[in-house]
Amino acid sequence: QVQLKESGGGLVQAGESLRLSCAVRGNIASVNPMAWYRQTPGKERELVAVIRSGGGTDYADSVKDRFSIQANDTKNGLFLQMNSLRPEDTAVYYCNAEGHIGAVSPFTSWGRGTLVTVSS
């Protein structure tokens, strides 16, 4: 079983920064990709940023040049640096990881989310 736990959310003013962290625990053989999603009430969960095993990254257009996704070398930590925050970035942010436990057992896991609130 793979467990993900987010931290680092909070209340900030527009223009400020936050850094989200996601701790990944489990008997993981490989993980690819790792991603951050966000969701607001009444809307579908949307992809914010993704990082792949080779280090390649992709971002939602709305956060490009403001957010940066990183993973540590052991892939048990995922981070999202959020700069120049806007009120429309207010959401619950979720950590997501896909990979394998052992040689042939795939997994997809989600954290429970951390709330980011940006005031104007």
C-alpha cells in the first residue's frame, strides 16, 4: 500500500508564495509520474503540474511561470513551489503518484489534500 500525505497549505494574500510538500510512503519499486491536482467546490479536479521519471515537467497554462514542481532523488517527496499566488488559485491541492509495487503490481494513489486559500 502506498500512502501520500500533503502539507504546507494555508491562508496567504495575493502575490505571496507557498510551498506544498507531499510525503510518499510504501514499498515502491518505481514511481512515474508524480503530480499535483487541485479542486474547488462544484468543479472537477484539474491537473496543476506533473513530473516524470526523466525529470520532464508539464504545467497547466494558468500556473505556468508561477508554479514549480520538484521531486527528490528517492521519489519519496514531491513539492510544489507556488509564487505570485492569485485568488483563483484557492483550492484543495492533492498529491498523486502512479507506479509499481514490486515488479508487476501497479498502483495509483492520492493524498487527502491540503487547502490553499488566497485572499485578495
